[in-house]
Amino acid sequence: MLLTELAEYKNFVNSSGIAFASIGAYLVWRYLTEINFADKEAYLRGEGVLTVPDPSPNEVCRLKRSILFSKLGLFMILAGGGLQIISNYIPS
């Protein structure tokens, strides 16, 4: 019953899924890849040393925000994929 009533929204559900997944991928890329403590130039020369400085309260807040947005992005990717799968089963 519910799927037949959603037939007119099939394209909207699929497009929403694509939008959610795209925005989620951007959030994961933007906020998960900034966590890095290595000096890349020295590391590539084989002289790298990993240093982890004492974080300031501002840096701790920024790290927590980054983790939150990356988790939100992962949720959006999963929700977007789910919406796309659901749209495949909505009859035309």
C-alpha cells in the first residue's frame, strides 16, 4: 500500500538519496582528512618523527566538531544509499 502511494515521489526519493550521499561524502572528506600530526616532507625523506603537541581548549573543541561532522557525513552517506535502494522498489 505505502509503496504504491509513493510512486509519484520515486524520482524525488532517488534524487534525495544522491544529494544526501554527495553531501555526506563531502563532510567526511572535509572533516576526517584534517586529522594529521606528521611532517609530510620529513616523512617522505624517511626522517619522519611523529609529534603530538599538547592541544589547546580551542583545538580540542575543533577536533570534537570535526569528529561530529565526519560522523554526520557517514550517516548521510548511509541514509542516501538507503533512499536510493528504496527508490528501486517503488513501483512506477
